[in-house]
Amino acid sequence: MNQFLPHLSLLILVTVFTAVKPSGLTSSEATAAVSRFQEYLRIDTAQPSPDYAKAAAFITSQAESIGLESQTLELVAGKPLVLLKWPGKQSSLPSLLLNSHTDVVPFETDKWAHHPFSAAIDSSGRIYARGSQDMKCVGMQYLEAIRLLKKTGFSPDRDIYITFVPDEEIGGHAGVEAFVKSEIFKKLNIGLVLDEGLASPGPEYRLFYGERSPWWTVIRSKGAPGHGAKLYDGSAMENLLKSIEAIKRFRTAQFDLVKAGVKAEGDVVSINFVYLKAGTPTPTGFVMNLQPSEAEVGLDIRVPPSADPEALERRLAEEWAPSSRNLTYEFKQKVPVVDIYGKPAVTVADSSNPWWSLLGEAVKKAGGKLGKPEIFPASTDARYFRELGIPAFGFSPMANTPILLHDHNEFLSKDEYLKGIEIYESIIKELTSYHGSTIDEESKAEL
Ligand SMILES: *[C@@H]1O[C@H](CO)[C@@H](O)[C@H](O)[C@H]1NC(C)=O
Ligand SMILES: [Zn+2]
């Protein structure tokens, strides 16, 4: 931890002298906002042993200084979830939930130019830290936007909740999954959730309205063992390799659609081989003249909401793991593609959903632009809300920024960070002043 301390005084100087002044924030507000962001980034919340207590204490103190109601829920021991509230003038309106996770993924310190918890700012204004993109930026931007809105005297019509949740990076089981099942959650009457998105290398912000469901699958093969010199049918390896060839052809066809620009990454079924396991071990390696009687392969399959899950599972059962070839399959994880009402677990992202229109309008008013709505290629906590039929968009306002989540030297430029605060100011204003009902509310009423 100590290795980055000597930089701190230098950092503070850099912060002071290079602070830019975007339209909405004064230069001193910008400087203060950046240093609060750095403070949050410096808390070690890396999996597998995040300092959640420190993060919760920091968030709570921020909430206090802004004047937000706060409570820390411990739905699972040792996994605090901080729930903040800015009450609206009309609490009967469905509320807005701004969600972010406090944990970050681990890192290899020696691959970084600056220590991942230094939050060092380089001469071009890049803030380097694990979590600078994923997603401590967003959590702090929510708070900074509210701080500014409160200063200007704005007060929302609907209630706003802000959650800082644990364990997203390890599946969210002790975080949002537990939260959505709690009695507290049921009383929040949430109309819309905003959660994380991805950086955009281009000038348009990315917006996600659904995500692919992970199907982590193991295919096991059995076959007659035999001498390594003998050619025969029905060995475990041969039976499995036939499947691997078929899966590879399917993978290539899906990938070709992406390469040809016919489909986006989030709209195809992706399959990647994550392990192969076979052979008869010896102390120094494997027996070389024996064909083993068992073999298995692990697959990370991601299924888009547009796919037909039944057809895909049929293909798995009949083509990739047929019992006729002595193969079996097992799901290690199989997230449903549909919500609890049996509908695809996506949030409507066209003008028939007023939330979507308002969001686009708000971003535009703040001088930004949203790209075409996308399916998130991996998983986020947003899926737990969508599974309940609650509309949720994934959005992290980072344009002109390389996608560095989970990568070495993750950074976010100070200007993009500050710009994002203004984007959320505009979003909160727009979404909390809207009084109409949404199609999702209507369709829920129908059920
Ligand atoms: C499957 O296993 C059975 C029983 O061991 C064997 O008779 C049969 O030939 C095997 N089939 C294939 C395709 O390997
Ligand atoms: Zn994340």
C-alpha cells in the first residue's frame, strides 16, 4: 500500500493546477469533485476481500454532507449495502433507483504504470485506478450530481434512491440478488433503475437495455478405454472431439455475423471453451499410450434475449452432448433469458417507453448523445431488476474513452468524469419531473 503514498502530495498539486471548468461546475467545485472521486478510488474494495466497511463509511459520510437519508443494510453478514434516499415531493410516484457496485476486480500491480489504488492523475488528466471505469465513477457521479442539484435549490417530484451494493463482480448474490428479495426493496416502488454500462471509444454514450444470459455448461464424455496404438470408435476423446468440432462450427458462424457487421456482439450466442479435462495423470505428466475413458469440456455460453433458448438447449442435447454418443451435459449456471412473467428480460428502448425518450432528451440537453441501444455482452446487477419486470438501463457516461474495465491501467479522464456529473444532473432533473405512467407500469397492471 505504501508504494504510492509519496505521489499523493504531487497529485494534489496536479489536481489544483489542471482543473478545467466545464459549463455547470465552477473550477473549485470541479477540483473538489475530483478529489472526492480519488478518495473513493483509494479505498481497497478489490475482490476477493473488499474493505466494504471503509467504503460504506465513506459513502455514508458523503450522504451526510449532501443531506441525504442513509441506512446501511446487512442482508448478508459482512456485506453492507448502503441505501440513500432523496425524498420527492410526490412519494406516490414510482421512484428512480440509481445503482452502483462498490467492489472492483483484482489486478496485477506490476502491469500498471501507477498503483491501482493511487488514483494518480497524469499530465493529460487521466485518473488511473481500479474502478475508475467499473464503476466507482458512476456511484460518485450520482452523488455529485445530487450535490449540485441541491445547491441550485432543485427538488425532485419522485423519490430517488441511490444504492451502493457489494459483490457485483462475483455474481451479486449477497448484493442485488438478496436486495431485490428483501422486504425493504418491495416498499421502494421502483419505476426505473439506472445501472452500469460501458465506456465508448467514440463520441456517443452507450445505453444497454438488456444483457446476455450466462449458461456455464460442462459436457462430459465416457468411452471405452484402450491402447494408444489402437484405432477404434467410441473412445471418450473421440466422442467429445466430435462435439467440439460441431460447437466450433456454430461459434464460427455466430462470430462471422459480428465480423460482417450483421449483428452486434450482444445479439449473437457466444461460446468459448474455458477448459478441457482428460488424460490419465502420472507424477510428471500423462500416460501417453492409453486412451482415457472420460473427458470433459467447459463452455462459457452467453445467450442474447433475442435467441430461442429452447432451440438452443435442444441443439445442446441433440448435437453437442447426445446421449447416443455417451455424452452428458450439466449447467453450472443458467440464467433465464425471460423475466418472471415469461417475457424477454429486456427494457423497451424505443419511443413507446417514455423513460427511454426522457433519458435521450436529458443527455441531449447536457450536450451529449446516446448511441443505438445495445445488449450488454456480459452480466451486470441490472439483470436482477429486469427479471422482476422492472425497467433498467445500463449507462456509464464515458465517451471518447477506451474500454478498460477489468484491464490493466484502467483510467477515466477528469474531463469525462466531470462531464458525466452534468449528464446525471440533467437525467435526474428530467426523470424526476416526469409525471406520466410508463408502459411498463401499464403492462404490470394488466397482469
Ligand atoms: C456408448 O457406451 C456403450 C456402453 O459402454 C457402448 O456399447 C457404445 O458403443 C458407446 N457408444 C458410442 C458412440 O461411443
Ligand atoms: Zn461493473
